[in-house]
Amino acid sequence: MDTKTLCLGVISLGAASGYEIKKAFEEDGLNHIYHTSYGSIYPALTALTEEGLVICSEMAQAKRPDKKVYSITEAGRGALLEALSAPPAEDKFRSDFLFIMFFAHLLPPSSVAKLIDQRIAWYEQNLAKMGAGGDCICSKGDAFVHGMGVAVYSSALEYLKSHRQAFLDQLSGASRLVAE
Amino acid sequence: MDTKTLCLGVISLGAASGYEIKKAFEEDGLNHIYHTSYGSIYPALTALTEEGLVICSEMAQAKRPDKKVYSITEAGRGALLEALSAPPAEDKFRSDFLFIMFFAHLLPPSSVAKLIDQRIAWYEQNLAKMGAGGDCICSKGDAFVHGMGVAVYSSALEYLKSHRQAFLDQLSGASRLVAE
DNA sequence: TTTCGCATGTAAACAGTTACATGATTAC
DNA sequence: GTAATCATGTAACTGTTTACATGCGAAA
């Protein structure tokens, strides 16, 4: 998915500015499926406007910088539908954490323990946020995707918690007592 | 992690050619944590050689193209350790599938069903491969990372299986006009 | 006989992130 | 007074993918 389609999708749920689109990929339901930066969003919005897929209404705000709010056009809805109908590309995943774990035998066990603990804390924080934080963007897929995210993060967290000690023991080499 | 570090890591487990490194990121234990292409691997190997982090021994092969086998140097091990010791960057995940599901209300439910079924099949195939196929690269982290991959994929698969029908019902319930 | 696997490499095209540039308001 | 939030945008840099270029051997 290119940034243009990502923006088009968000705008299809309601008029939004570049700034708000970025937030949707940081805070709202989209944060664990894609991410973008201003450097790609703003040029994408310009291109979408030129192609007639969105229209921009400038909004002067008192006590705030001007805001450019983009709304989707009929042509835009068509383009979005077309993009969503294409066979999806494979998921792209890259994890420094997992790569480091793969080579954990090269690091001092204390460092490995610290990394795992940080990761456990990260999952706990994220799950808390996902559970509590309102599913604000309103699309039916939102809950489905959100639920899948929670399921996956939970199992990752469980795995780390339950395998942490055994892994660390194994790395320390010696056959100390293994908790059963 | 840049491609140089990825290559260095693989080579640290045993001498390898560019071709073999690529395979490690496709088939072996690394396939679900990072990926690379020849276009980034070969230049990285050249750079690593110039920096003295690996050494290259050319191997003429009968009935096969020549092979360049790279081995890690002491300096290379140092550089790898340093790279692994840096605080890991956040995981980068991007999923066309999840993005499309987020906007599932725009598509005919039959298309959504097909996508979910394909995804279920994909997880099943991958899990079968991961369960059966030997974890051939031998590092202690291998089993740990592999196990986490299996846990996460399994929960994703379970989620899709158990929520598929309810999601589809929900979609066709409210958007009958879209579905012909 | 066509495709697949082995095997290396380059160049151009494309995409994405980071840093820069600007600046007001509000909350601590 | 300092940081955070709001708000837009460009340019340089970095990194990745794709296509190209080459070519043999083995299996289907």
C-alpha cells in the first residue's frame, strides 16, 4: 500500500488534515498495521488533490495555524475501492528485538534479560492502552483488526513470560535448576 | 538493523555466500524476522570486506558458477557485538491484509471472506512448515525466536478462525446493498 | 524443452525517513 | 520558562526493490 492509499482510506472515514492522518497512524486503530511520517503524508495529499481524488478546504483557525481539511470525492472512493480490491502484498515485518534474540548467545545474559523485560513491559503497556483506549475511529473492521492485534500481542507477551527463565538458564550454560 | 549487520550475523554462524545468506532470510529461522534482497546483500558484502569485517575466499566449483564464501573476522565479531548491543529499534510491521480488513465495509463480503480464507490457509501452511521443517541454523536463540513465531502465528490463526463468521455476518447485515 | 535451482552482480527507479524551517498556544 | 501540542511543508539522504545481464546443470 502506498501512502496515497493510506491517506485516502483515513479520509474516507471522515474529512481530515495531514496532521490528523498522522495521528490516526499513531494512536488510533491503525497504529499497529501501518505507519507514516509527515514527509510522505503531505506530498501524498498534494498528489491526491491534483488527481481529483480528494478536495481540500482551507480552514483559517483563530489562535491556531491554518488547517487544510481534505474530503474524499467520488473518484476518490472509486480509487480506494480499486486499491483495496488488489491482491494484498505480503506482510512486512522486521524486528531488531527478534534478530538480537537470535544471536543472544553472543551477549551477556544480563543484557538479554533486560531486553526481554523491556519487551514484556512494552507489550503490557500497549495492551493496557488497547484495552482501555476507546476504539474511536468508527469502521466495522476496526474492532476486528483491533481484536486481532490484542490476540497477537497477548500471545507474544505470554510466550515471553513463560519462556524467559528457561531461555536465560540455557544461555548461562550451566544446568542450574530449571523451574518446572 | 542495516543489511550489513544482518549479513554479519548470518556469517557469524558459519561461512556463507550471498546466495546462502538470502536463503537464510527466506527459509531458515530468520524468515519471519527480517528480509533482504540480492540488491542489498551483495553491496553489503562488498562493504564488509572493504572494512575488514569479513574475508572472502573465492571457490571455483565444477559445473557450478564460482562461489564467494565469506567468513567473519575478529573485527567482524566485535562489530557484530556492538551492533547487537545497541538499543533495538521498534518493530516495523505493515500489513496490507489488516489495512484492507479495516475497510472491509467497502468491499463485497464475498471478497472479504476470500481474503480471510487465504490468510487462514497461509498461516496453516507456514505453521506446518515451521513445525516440520528443521530449524537448521544452530544458535540457541533460534529455538526461542522460532517458538515465539509459532506462538504468534497460532494465535493469529485461531483468531481468524473463531471470528471469521461473526465478522462476515456483521458486514452483510448492514451493507446488503453493496453485495449485489 | 522449458522451468527451476544455483550463482553473482549493477543501475535505475521508487519509497521512505530525518532534519530543517516556522511559529503560535496551552499546560505544567 | 519550558515542554508539548497544534500545524504545514521541503530537501536531502538513505534504503529497498526491480529489472537487467549472464549462464550452466538437472529435473519435469
